[in-house]
Amino acid sequence: MVLEAETDDLMGNVARQKLDDGELRAAISDTESWVAQEHIASVKRTLYEAGYPVRDERDLDSGEALAVDLNVDLRRYQHEWVSNFLETNSGVLVGPPGSGKTITALGILAAVGGETLVLVPGRELAGQWREEILARTSLSPEQVGEYHGGEKSIRPVTIATYRVAGMDRHRQLFDSRAWGLIIYDEVHHISAPIYRRSTDLQTQHRLGLSASPVREDEQEKEIYTLVGPPIGTDWDALFEEGYVAEPEVEIRYVPWDSEETQNEYVSTSGHARRQAAATNPAKLQEIDHLLTRHPDEQALVFVEYLDQGREYADALDVPFVSGEMPHYQREKLFEQFRQGTLSTLVVSRVGDEGIDLPSAQLAVVASGLGGSRRQGTQRAGRTMRPSGRARMYVLATRGTREEEFARQRMRYLGEKGVRVTERAAETFD
């Protein structure tokens, strides 16, 4: 592999100054240097961070051809996304939940026409991808495989978890195949060390998907470096054109249930203080009020702490879904929710991303306000869909740092065109 600079000054004073001998093996000319194959990703990342992005023009082997027909019509903006991607051969598709990023990815898969690897954070999402591929394309069940802790089969289209694909003992299986396309779902994960290893896999096309690739460690630039430039449409444009239902987001400030509880909060500090505000008993009363106010809407109640989730589930007489629950039980409850036989679920962080629950109309965030901006986007996204109404209530204990956390996290949605309002909890008016 050869790194070529536009000028000898860029090569001598930028590339050769910032890259070490292990990355640049030897000079070819004043403007060219040999690059170590195993350090291509780090070379690109280093130069991007220095303000000198690399245009990847490697002629990679695209592997076996794969004939794929899409049996669903793309929207106008989705056709634009596909065209923009094919011009660059790489990119991160950024759009609000409900805008059809997965469908667009399948359109790109069909257009590329090559063997494809889909990388996902967890097994639930792997199963959803397989179902979507079989329902929306001409591919047969024999052509689509899954590779993770529950199943291990490599097929022309393979869906694998980031963690398994990054493990040494499985690595050669993915390295040995020349992929025409790699899709990185929930692409913000690739900045984690073990997930980042997947970006070294050879492929002719790289496609990232995310409602919001923003990271609190400000490493979104690294995502664009490792995968490709952002592609997408402004959220408010999709809201205005009626492609995605704009969610109604309301921050509700809840008082303490008693002076005793408030005094316990004041006497603590650090994590214990944050947890006290997050688990304010008065929130349960407000949640019950909101669910009663919207009796015909399927609801998700998000919590940060397992004890809190169990308490809410018992009080509301609904299931609590957490990472501790076996995979098959989680999937059974999610399927019952999709079918409408379950109207309410209390969920931990396991519900923040990668779970397709299109019937959800109401989201109540009881705790977790100290999380990321992306987490707020994902939770709002659980209620976004092409049509209908979507609501999200964010509960914050009045007089605590939760108030500011709520404003900060929801401000990002406001910048995307989502209307965010604030008011006092109704139960205590």
C-alpha cells in the first residue's frame, strides 16, 4: 500500500513527521511512501486528526458477486442516500429513527451486489436484521447467516456481533473472505478498542448507520475517519415532509415525595446523590399518572438501575426487561409487545438501541439523565415512526442536577428540529 501526498511538503512535514517507522515503512519518492498493511486504519486516523484526511483509493478485491433484488420502493431521499454513497464507496448514514436507514442499507446492498458483512452490537439486532433482509430482498434463508454467541454460520450475507468479529479465535473467518460491503450498525460503537478491529477488515465499501453518531468523548471524527463521511438529510426536513412523525418531548419536574427523602439526598454525594435523585419515589406516582392518561398507547418506561426497574415492574404489574434476563425471554417479551398483547414494558439500558419496537407510542424516561446525548436520541427514537403520534416524557427531580442534565440531553434533540417543552409534574400540581 502506498501513501501519496499532493506535495513533497505535505509528505515531509506532515506524514513523515506524524507517522512512525512502523506505519510508514520506507520512502518511494518525495511524495510517496510505503504503508504497513496492518496500520492502514491508524495512518488514516492520525492524518485525519491532524487536519489532512486521506482519500482511500485502494483497488480492493470485492469478492464474489451476489445478485440481490429489493422488493420495496425507496423514498425519494433514500434514493439520494444510495446515490451519494455509491459516489464515495463509503459513508455514515445519519438520519432520525423511523427514516428507514435499514431499508436504505438494503438498497445499497442490492446496488453493490457483493457479499456483505453486517456488524451489530447484540444478538437481538442480528435476528432483526436477518428477518428484515429475508422480508425485503430476494435473498433466500440459505444465503443469510448469523455469527454470534447463539449461532455461527458464514454465508454470502452474514450478520455478526462486533464483539465476536473482533475476537482473535474468530478473526480469520472474517479476514479470509473478501467482502464487497461491510455495514456497521449503531456505528458509534466502533470507537471501542475491540469493536475498532472490525474496521481493518478488507472491503470495497463501508457503510455506517446511526441516528446520531455523536459521542460524549468527542470521537465522532474518528467514526467518519474509520468508516466514511456523513450522509443524510436534516431531521426537520423529514418532519416537515411528513416522512417521520415528529415526537412530542416534554421534560417534567417532579418534587420529592417527602422531606425525609430529600434530606437523605442532601446528606449524600457523588454517585449516591445521583442515584437518590434518579430513584425519587415520587417518580413512580407520576409514571402511573402518565400511563393512565394514555391508556390506549403502548409504552416503554426506561430506568437506569435494576432495583428501580424491579420496583416499577412490580408496582405497575408489567414485565421488566434487563440484560440479566436470558436472551430468549427478552425476545419473547419484545415479540408480545410488537403483537400488542403487552401494552407496557419497563426496560433498562438494553432497550436503548437496536430493538425494533415499531408499536411503541409513548416513552417515559424515569432515570439515566446522566447518560449521553445519543442515549436521549435513542430513547426518543423508540417512539418515532413514519406516521401517527409519538410522545416522550423525561422525569427529573426538582432542585437536583437532574434538571440541568435533562435540559442538556434534550437540547440535542431540539437542535435536530424536535420540539421540547418543560412543565411541572401534573400529579403534584
